[in-house]
Amino acid sequence: MKNDHPAGPLDFDVSRREMLKQAGLVSVGLAVTPVPGWPASWFKQEVTVVPFTDMANYRGASRMAQDLRELTSWLTPTEDFFSIGHYGTPEVDASAYRLQVTGLVERPITLTLDELKARPKVEPTTVFECSGNSRGLVHGMVGNATWAGAALMPLLAEVRPTADSREVYFWGADTGTEEIRGQEYEQNFARSMSLEHVNETGPILAYEMNGEPLPVAHGFPVRLIVPGWYGIAQVKWLERIELGVDRLMTRFMAKDYVTLMGREENGRTEWLETSVTHQRVKSVIARVTRAEDQFTIFGAAWSDGTPLDRVEVRVDDGAWRAATMDRPDDPHTWTFFTFETEGLTPGEHTLVSRATDVDGRTQPVDLSMKLTRWENNELFERTIQVS
């Protein structure tokens, strides 16, 4: 898949870079790719960005989150892709690197990095989001990148899981101190998923990101990529894959990254705890631009790989109206959308988008019964001031 995702040829009288400059979008790395859906007519008149008035608590700079207001490239530049660590960053020597595949298997193996690279190469482009992505981060902890590596399923077939193996454990090289009943111990970061989920998602063992070796912050030399799952599943600095029977119950499986949601059943509230796994359908308005009296709302939407059916936009208390979607070839990537409106009166206006997938799952209006911050996909309102 190509690195950019244009909407088609554009007819314009000024250069693309000059248009971006007029729109206030030119900064380091921004004038790289045309934004899908920008009307050709914009290039013949002055275009300005209408600033959001709800940015006071933006914390993206300190959390390696991209500023979605500056989103112009369908493929997220590596330097803009968010990165979160839980136990710090290990130093891994590529020449000494070994990946073990062990546990309940008939033929355990150990691979060097060169041996892993010698296996058939796959290069999926996928979007994944930090499960803690939220309003305070302006939902900027999300990115769309092309990963290259070896498919996991053929490797598992070679080691021959035993009949009683049901779970796959993924161990990273990063370690931290944990405590239980007053006693401290060292623990590697790890996550697990069922063999059924492995077969369903088709994970890869990635050693490249956007055509280059993985940066250290993104898991060099090898990380797990699970299409359609939240970022917590994408284990970095991967050093061991282990087949087992039971679900892993480390801190980042049993305590953290567990969603607590209330529901009303038989006249009482029940609280359901579930693991953070598949990404929930979501959309975010990234930017609003103005050309005379024409306003264009631009944003991105994504899911767990279930194709999106529609993205809609509502202005103030008006009706939901369909946005134009620049549909990608692969539903595991994100979708850019645009919505045009005109004649907004002077004053404050509220804008919100809503994505729905082909299975009918849509962004919820209210998540007040969810007591944890994970998997936040509720409607995200933006406000602008029109002069």
C-alpha cells in the first residue's frame, strides 16, 4: 500500500505548500501529503484554520501524542507515532538477539534476528490506538503505520502446539518492580491472548516500521503487532513467545487495562470487568478550515478492522448528516472523512462526529457507567468560535 492516500487529482492555481502556508499548517513535516477530500476550489481562495476553543487541557506534548490538528498524512510519520512504556526502555543488542518460542509445544525453537528476517515477509498497514486515549490528550494517541515482519501463525504451526495449549504469552525484555503483600519482585512486561484470537487477528512479528528498522522507542528489534487491537497488546522488545493453558494474570492483564462497566439488570446495577482487547469504533474531528463562507470539517475514524458503514457529523443541535469518507483498501487502517457546511453564524458552535461499522456498532452518547478510562470511544464534541 502506498504511503499516502490521495483523494485524486486536484485542480489548483497555487502550490500545495503555499495553500498549506495560508492555512497555517506548514511546520516541520506537515507539507508532505495532500489531505484527502480537500475540495479543489479551496486552492483558488484563501483558506484559514478555525481554531478550537476547547484545547486548554491538551497534554499531548508530554505524552508523545500527535496533535491531530496537524494531521495531513494518511501514514503517520514514525516520529509522530505515540509511544508508551510501562517498565522503561531496555537495551537490546541486535547481534545477540534471540526470540524463543516455547512452552506447550512439540518443537520449541529459538530464532536470531537474521533468521526471523529470512522468513516470508508481510507488510500490513494498521491503525492502533492507546486504550487510554482520551479527551485530555485530544485523542492524539493513535497512529496508522506500515509494519513489516514475519507472520506469527506459520511459526506456531511449525512448533506444533500441544492439544492442551489454549493461550499464547508474549514476553517483552522490559522489566519493572512489582509488589504483592509487601514483597517486591522483578517482572517482565507480558500480555497473552487465546489461540483463537491469534488465529482471528493474524499478528506479525514486526522488525520494520514505515520502511525502516523499528526505533528503540517502538520496540527494536522486534515487536508484536495485533491488527484491530488496542496498543497495550502490541508488545515491544519481544523476546519470548510461550504456549500455555491459562490466561496470563500479570498486572497488565488482571489489574490494569481492565474495563469496569455498569449495566442495569433486573432492577439493579451490575458491574462487568472485561479485558482491553479489540478496538472500539471511533471517530475524532481533527480540524476545521474556512474558505469564505464554506467550512470543511476534517477528521479520522477507525475500528477493530470491521469495515465502517458511515461517519456522520452534527453541527450544534442539528440533524446527523453523512460525511464524505475516503475509504481505504484495508479496513484495519483509519478512514479520513470530510464534511462541508456553510453559513455558520458568528458565535460559538459545537461539532461532533459519529462512526458506525457494518455490524451496527456506533459511538455511544454516554459512557457515564464506565468507571475506568480505558476504551473511551464516546462522542467527542469540539467547539469553535466563528467571527
